[in-house]
Amino acid sequence: MAAGVTATGGAMYKQGDWILGFNQYLGVCSIFYTELWGILD
């Protein structure tokens, strides 16, 4: 698998109002590990 610079993030909304958001720089890794971090967060 090819590796590249990766990040993950998300946002939470309730009834159209923004509650919180987050992002995280993961460094250089494959999409497999990026998806795993997304599940763990």
C-alpha cells in the first residue's frame, strides 16, 4: 500500500446546530491506518 500525508476529522450537528468539530494530523501512513484512527476516534 502506498503511504502519504494523512489527516482525519469530523463534525457533530444536532438539529442543524453545530456542536463540535475535530481534526487530527496522522503523519505519513497508509489509508488502512487512517481508517483505523477514524474508527478509534
